[in-house]
Amino acid sequence: MAETSIEWTDATWNPVAGCTILSPGCTNCYAMRMAARLEAMGTEKYRGLTRKTGGRAKWTGKLFLDHKALETPKSWSKPRQIFVNSMSDLFHSDVPASFVAEVWATMAATPQHTYQILTKRPDRMAEITSRLPVLRNVWLGTSVESADYLGRIDELREVRAAVRFISFEPLLGSVADANLKNIHWSIVGGESGPGARPMDAEWVSEIRRACRRHKSAFFFKQWGGNNKKAAGRMLNGRTYDEMPLAIA
């Protein structure tokens, strides 16, 4: 587990490493670059998870299930918000349901923490979690980068969860038709880093208005770009750091 600069969480926990490119939102995934860097530093967990192609690191599709990491949250007594698998997707098709159950057992044993799990595979999330208990300290979400993937929101609504949330990051197009009914939280952010694709301000405003209609908390993470710090995270002259009512 590691402290993180991600604005909407306190720490990351990666019982799984490695992934597969699934949709356009994955193209410039920071986790691919980070995995390649960690492998170059000699971190065994990330060996073989990426390959260089076209001058960039890309996932090979290989996964690493880190059984030792399952115990890590138990050593943290101070309550934290924890982003689960910032370097993977817990609901990747090659992560066994039995391993997901082990992750669930750890989260159930550490109710002082709040766990935030994002997936681009909400259909599998719904299938697997239907056989697992609903934990009040576990938030389940999906990533939606454009209107082509609004169907993921419908799939997320089928998931039993204390909190359901959407990460509209990287936001690559308008999602004006997003239905946020029964979605408790929306995070919005532009792509950052090398080759970052631009985000239109109106796309952000569309989501903010949808959040107001559906009483979904709105969190604006960043404008992004090659220098995300310079671009900042102000929208209409203010920051939006809203969180779900579950922890208000």
C-alpha cells in the first residue's frame, strides 16, 4: 500500500498488477508507464506486465496476483480511503472469482477503511459481487470515457453496493445523455501526461448538471494536459470536492 497524490483518495492498494487495453480510455494509461518504470527498477511484481511498442509501454495481458498484499490493509489502524488496484482491474476476466473473494474478506476485516474499486468491466463486477456480501465500506464504480461507453453505467446499476460511482476520466467526449440515477458519486478529469487528449469545458458542465439532476456528488479532479499542475482543477472559479453522503 502506498500514499498517493490522487485527489479523491488517500492511498492505493494493489493485490493485482497488470491489465489489458480494453477501450480508448486505456490508450495513455498512466499505470502502463508506471508498471514499466517499476519493472526497470527491479520490482519483481511488475516483471513482464508491459512491453515496449511504438516507443511506449503497453500491457502484455499478463497479471500478477499478489497474495502477500492481501494482509497489508490489516496493518493500517488509521482509517483511510483506499483506491483498490490502481495498477490493474480487480474484475479483469483473468482474475479468479476466488481471488476477488479473498480481497473481499480483507475489506470485511478492516471496516475502519473505505475501499474504492473501479472497473471497466462492470458486467463481471455485477456477476461476481452477486455472490459476495454488500460491505458498507466498499464503493464500486466504473470508468466511462465517452458516450460510446454509457452502457457501463446501466451495468453498474445492477451492482449491489453501498456506494456506486463513475469515473469520467479521461473524459474524451460529451456524455450529455448520461443517466446518473442511483449513482452516488461522479469524478471528472481530463487526460494528463504525454500525448494527452483535450477535454472540452462544456463536457464537464454537462456532467455537473446531470449530477445536480440526480443528486450525485460531483468531484472535479483536473483539466489535465501535458502539465496538469499548471492547468489546475478550478471549474467556474472554484474547486468541486464533493463526496458521497455515505461519509458526509
